[in-house]
Amino acid sequence: MQRNLLILFLAGILLACSSGSPGGPAARPAPPKESGAWLATLDYPDDDRDVERRLAALKLGVHRVEAARESLIRHLQNDRDPRVREIAAYALGRIGGPTAAEALLAAREDPSVEVRLAVVEALATHLDGRVAPALVEMADQNDERVSLAVARALAEAGRLDESWKITAPREAVFEEKQPATAVYVDPTAGADEGDGSAQKPFRTIQRGLTALSPGGTLWLAGVKDEPIREAVAIPAALSGDPRRPTRLLAWPGRPRPVLSPTTAITAAAWQKQADSRWRAKAERQVFGAFLPAAPDQVEILAAVANPGELKPNTCWWDAEKKEVVLDLGPASLPKTVELAYAEDALVVNGAHDVWIQGIDVRFAPDSGFDAEGARRVSFLDCRAEFCDRHGFFFYYSPAGLISGCRAERCRFQGVSVRSSPRTVVLDSTAIDNGVDGFLFLYDSDDCLAVRAKATGNFRGISFIEGSDYGRVIGGDCAGNRQGTIVFESGSIGGQVVPLP
């Protein structure tokens, strides 16, 4: 563990020293055509769309939309929602400019500690003779979280003398904090009428999430030799904070949880239609189908929108008749067909500071694990296999972590990091995925892949579409069909660093 932390710390210094390399910053691409709509959402005047406003601010920052600078400054100064102010600070740090720096300096005394932490992170990218002393002064007047953030920002920028001047107490940072709530879920022995304790656990994850509070922990037991047939969505209301993330963890001593947003339909329920098509009852919308032929061999059928699009290896849900139609092509009908009733198995939807550990996913029509519009989401010791798109997907979710995870036999990417700067992949493996083992795209700048292994994919590790300054440290990309580590045109090349 200490070695991992040392590698990540050194990698952070490497990123901080190399972003904005001697060649100067790259010419900024034209802002996305959706940026006008994002600005309109950010400026929405009521509080019934705050989650959307946070995501809009995040998108404007990720893509460095300079036309949004003044609007973001106004929201940093005056927005009623501290989460919007926090994201506005992050966005201004990426966009930059003198007026952004002035606004960030003025926000050092924001009443929300989360906003002050975001201000430190943003100012760390604009250190000069004025900003560095202001950060040191800020550290001396704040709690230990802000002090530690300032010390780390200065150290990563190579300003070690100033970092060592910060003498605020740090011990409390490392104290074990009791979670706000502890909720237990056991799909085998639990009951949703219980109290969620270890003695009387809930049966469903959804019931457990309704009892969970931000910063709490949900302990999840698996089912022996069976998946948990439930799709999980963690909402923005369950956001934790950097010291106390909201956690979904495998319950020690119980079967390992395997999520599958599917229902198993046996062969007897299917009626043969013309040619290679089969029909069965399906009361809910079907997003895809999975045909297990063997433990390591599954045919994935993508869902189509209307019957005219049906072709081999697709399926269609007839909403009027509440039936699903499969076109198997040359394949035979297996003993069991898994019908998916949700696109993702587990999605962190706008919830910041969330930690998922020891959970597996099998069969998802889109992504196994999905973080959308969320900062600092961590997936640890998780596995995703047989997903129709990605095993793990970060979408506008900066500063995420994938550690000790595995993605296998997904149709496109094992891990896809889209528009999510400073994401770290550590000690993770991507095997036999259709396109990339690990893909960083659309302004996923300053990302790290540390001791990542990619084999049996089309490409190993790829940085494309403006994902600048990527770093691969100790990567193993042998045995892919084409390409090992790729920095495509449009992305400023990073570095490949072997471990000693």
C-alpha cells in the first residue's frame, strides 16, 4: 500500500511538472457545439435543476470553454448551491486567465470547506509569486483538510520549501472516522421490512440506499452461485466528501456480490418464429440479451428500436404486446437467456466522493460500472465481464480511481475514460475486449495508467481526441492485435515510464 501511494505521489509530481510543457500549451479546440446549452443550464434560476447545473459547470470546465469564464465567476461568487460553487472553482482552474485567478483568490474564504478545497486545487494550476503565498496564508487559517491540500499542491508543483512551512496539525486527517450510517443488505436472508442492521439486514440494495446517508457505508452480501438481479443507481444526494466517502462494500465473510441487471428466461418460455427468431413474454423494456453458451463464452444481442432493424444477433422489445423478439442468426437457443432490464449494472449518478469495493458485474447492455457527472469516484477490486459497451465508464467524472479491477470480454472497451481529467488506473487488467483495453478520450487530460495490463484486446492503452499529457507507468500491453500504447493525433503526447 505504501509503495502504491509513493508511485501515485511521484506520478502526480510528474504530471504537475509536465502539463504545460516547455513547448507551451496546445491551441485550444473550438468549444463543443453544446456549450451554449450548458451555459443556459448553468444559469437556470431555480433550484429544481441543481444536479444538472453542476454537470453543466463540469462540462464547461472539462472542455475549457472560455466563453463561460464570466458566468462561472458569477456562480463561484454568488451561487446558493455550494456544490455548484465547488464545480465552478474546478472549471475556472481549467479555463484559467487573470480574471479567473482573481475570482479564485477572492473565494478562499468561502463558508464551504468543499469549495475552499476546490479553490486550492484550481489555484495550484496557476502558481506564481502572488498565488503561492496566498495559499500558504490560506493553509494557516483553515482546518487540516485545507492545510494538507495546500501542502500537497505546493509539493507537486516542486515548491517544497513553501510546502514545509505549513505547520497546521495533520494528525486528525488520518483518524478513522465512524461512518454516518452503516446499512447491511443480504438478498438471501434479508427483508426490506427489517432495520438494515447486521442482525436484520435489508433484502434489496435499493431499500438499503434509501436508508443510507451521505458518507455512510452499505455492506452488501452476495448470493451463493447466483447474481443479484438488481440495477443500482447512487444519486447525487448521497455524495460524500474526500475524508468520508459514501461507500458500497462487499460484506466480509459472505459470498462475493455479483450484480446482473437481468432476468433469466428458460428455453421452455420461448416460441419459435420464422427463420432464426424466437419470441417470449417480457413485461418491462428490454435493453439487450445475453446467451450463455459456456462460462467464458456469451453471445451478446444488442437491442434495436423497431422490428425493421432486426437482424442476426439483435433483439427488439414489442412494447404493445409486452414481448421480446430475438434473432439468433446461426446460433441455437441456449438453456437460459438473460434479458437486461437496465442499461448499466451500477451507476454513480452525480454523486461525488463515492467508493465501490469488492463488487462484480456480469451482463450489462451498456456499462458494468458507470460514473457520470461525479468527482472522485473510486472502484476498487471490482470486476466487469460481458458488457455490451464498457466494463468501466467514466463520463465527465474527473479525479476518479480504478484500482485492482478487471474488465473482460466487453464488446468495446474494458475501461473507457471520457472527458474525465486526472483519472488514475492502478494495478488493473483488461483482457479480450473488442477494441481498447484502456481508452482515454475527449479532453481526459493528465490521466495515469500505473501497472495496467492489457492483453487480447484490439489495442492496449489509447489516448485520443485531445486527451493530453497521459502517462503510462509500468504498463504491460503485450498480446494485443494492433497497437500497444497509442497517443493519437489530436492528443499531446505523454510519457511511457518503466518501473525500476
